[in-house]
Amino acid sequence: MQIPNDPFILFSYVNTQLRDSGMTLAEFCAEHELDADALTEKLAAAGFRYDEAQRRFR
């Protein structure tokens, strides 16, 4: 499955995947063959920051 391109839909998708799977961001990116830095930057540009303690973007 291709991940969503829209940053707001991507935000929701990634958080849902992290919550449902219990994976870390690094594990999620490895499984989906994504660059974690690029994903984080894309979501940061939309105002979202990754909270490592809670394993989700806020």
C-alpha cells in the first residue's frame, strides 16, 4: 500500500499505524521502506512533531 501524500491524512495514517501496531517510528519506516527523516520533515512542515515517549505525532 502506498502511504498518503497529503500531510494531514498522512498524520492520521501514521498515528493509527503506530498505535495499532505498537511499533516505533523507526520500525514503521523500516517496514514501509520510508526515510524517517523525510517523513518527520514532511509532517513538521504541517505543524506536527513526533513525541517519542508517546510514539505518536502531535
